[in-house]
Amino acid sequence: MNRPPQPSSDSVEDRHPADRSARQSRGLADRTRRRGEAPRDEPLAASWAPEQSEGHYRATHRKSVLGRYGWRVYALPLLVVITALAVLQTARPGDVDAALTAPPPIAEQGPGEPIVREAPPSQTYPVNMFSADLPPGGPIPETGARTFQVLPGTSPVVGSGQLYRYSVELEVGVQLPDPNAEFGNLVQTTLSDPRSWTNPEAGGISLQRVDSSGPRPDFRVILVSQQTAREACDYTDGVPYDSSCRKGDMVYLNAARWVRGAVSFEGDIGNYRRYAINHEVGHVFANKHVGCPGQGALAPVMMQQTFSVANNELHDLNQVADQGTTIDANGFVCRPNAWPFPVAPGF
């Protein structure tokens, strides 16, 4: 019996696209169940149920974290990584062990053999050098114009008692890098120091520095060239060694000694300069030369320490030219000293 031909599935699906899509979906689900696999979501399912989508959940969660913590979410982990790398580079186990076992560095040591060397230990001036000789050293101002300029600067009155005013001056032609810093200020601070002549136990005077804008000074402290000092201090007719001196109201400080000092001070140029100031200004107040009072004692500031701190040597010099006082050749040798009152009693 001949049946009429049935329409094929293809021809039916062509006529009804919606039915065809539904059947295809059911067929895909049936095949998936037969294979034992979980059915996959249809492509458009997520758009209708976004809260059930894992991808959407991750995106939403990431936005909420960024909103709460901002850029720190990325910065903090990166900072941890950088710190770990820095620690690994700067604190390797070998470096730490070397630092713990290495000997401590020796401070201020040169890298090897010295390029230049200082004098051997306990070196002294040449044996044939008399203590009154001018020590070797740098260049000295040999000549000047024999005219003087007042350095600017004043001080308050220091001490109590009769007032003496003084100026600080420099011979024209004597070159100093900074005259007031090197000479003027040192004269002022020395004479204003309680170890100097304003100490109450000295007898009771006061001192004040003045300059050309103030009242006339009672005495003048002047740094002069070697030749001017020799002329003023009787180098030719007296002791033939460079020295400083006081004549009337003029206190002449020899620039040759200012630069090089004296053998007895053993290179201590700062204290020698203070000694020269105090010694020559002491003559302004009628103090005479004295000798060493005892073996190993501090030398009196009125001792001629420029020439020697040994009584025997000063005694011999007095035989060449009378210094106005008698120094016994008793063998006493003093230690150099810059001050009339070294420990400043009364202060």
C-alpha cells in the first residue's frame, strides 16, 4: 500500500524557523546528557541573569575593591616586591659575614706610604742655634714705609681703676691677609683677657681700645717691619737679635717675630704673640725685666722669653748690653708663658 510521501524534517524546519531552533536546542541537550556532561548555558542566558554570571561577579567585585582602596591595591604588592629585591641586593649572606668578621677601619690613615714626612720624633732646633736667634720659617716683612695706619675697631672699658686707652696700628707696607683679624683682634682680646694687666691683683687699671674716630690713645700698639723694629729697638747698639720694644707711648712689635716666634716657645706661635703683646705693654706700666724664679716654673711675662727662658743665657746677654736689671746665672730654666696671671686669680 502506497502511502503518500511525508514531508522531510528539513522541509518542515524551512517552513518554521522557530520550531527548528527549539528542536536543535533539545537535541543538543539530549546529546550532552547522553555523554554525561553538564549542559552549557545558552549564549543569551547571562544577559538576562547577570547576577548568576561568574565573570560579571568578578568584574563587580573588582570595581568594589578599587572603589574602596584605590591605587593602593596595586601599589602595596609592588612595594613589597621592590623592598624584597633591595634587601636581597644589599644584604647578601656573604656581605653580612664579611662585615661581621672584618677588622674596624683605622681612622685618618693614609692609603700607603706617605708622600711627605714630618720631622723625626724629639727633633729640636739645630745645636748651634742660640735661643735668641730668629727661628727659620716663612717669609717676613723686612721693610716698611715707617708710617702707620690705625686699624678700625673699639672695645668697651675692661677692668676697673685708672683708664688707659690704646690704638692698634700697622706700618704701611707690612702685608697681612686680614690685618684686623690677624693682628688687631688678637691685641684687643689679649689685653681684654682677665689673665692680662686688667686683673684686679695687678694693681687696678682699666683698658679700652680706640681708633682714629675716638679720643687720643695713651699708647699705641704697632706691628712694624723687621728693619723698622731694628731701628727702634737699638739692634745695632744693643743685643744683636730681633726683638720688640717700647719707646715712650709706642709699642713696637717686630713682624719678623710675629711670623716666626721664638725658639723658647717651640713653635707655639699663638702663645708667643700673646706673650709679646703682654710683655711690651707691661713696660708701659713701668714693669722691668725679671729672671726665672725657680727651676721648671712658669716664666714671668716680664722675663725676656723672646731671647731665652734660661737665666744663664739671659745673664750672658746682659753682659753684651745692659737690659736694666740683674739676672743671676743660677741655672734656673722656666717654661714659656704668655700671661701676667696665667690662672687669672680673682676671677
